[in-house]
Amino acid sequence: MVAVPPGIRETSVFGVLDNTGTEDVILNGAGSSGARSGMLMVTHTDAQGLTGMSMTGTLTVPAGGRLTLSDTGDHVMLTGLTAPIRDGGTLPVTLTDTQGRSLTLTVPVRKP
């Protein structure tokens, strides 16, 4: 997770999610006790080469594969932060999938 200065109310979460199972895991939600809402984001490049991001309903961790969440690709965005996100701290982030399962990760906070 990206550390942000006081007054900034959103941050991004990056990392690698591995799926050792035989079926895709389709993520359909994200959230944290430290934020009012969480969003799954995709990054895209248009025909002119301009890059942007937009909210998406799902992200897939392929069976036997991985999903990389990065500053230049797909990621989780937390908005409405309820406290400063400081370098060296941690924040819980919960991911949910279309099967109704949830996974809560303790995510380290780092400066970019």
C-alpha cells in the first residue's frame, strides 16, 4: 500500500496474488477498516497511447497462475481513508470473490 501525506484520502494497494487451485478466482470486491470504500481498478491504454484507469466489477486470479497488482496495471484503490496512511505501518485489506469467500490481508505501507 502506498503511504500518503495527511489530508490525502485515497491510496492504492499493490502486490501479487497466487492461485494454486484448479479454478479461476474471480475477485469482485475490496475494502478495509481504514477506508470508507474499496474499488477494483484496471489500467488501459487507448489507441493514442494514453494510459488511464477505471473501476471494474471483477479481477481474475487465473487457475495455477497469478494476478499482479501494480502502479502501472490493475490494482486496488481505497478511498475515504479514515486516518493517515504512514510508511512502516500496516492496514487490513479484505478481498472478496464471486464464490462468497473473503481473504483479509495485513498489507504493509511503503513510500513510493
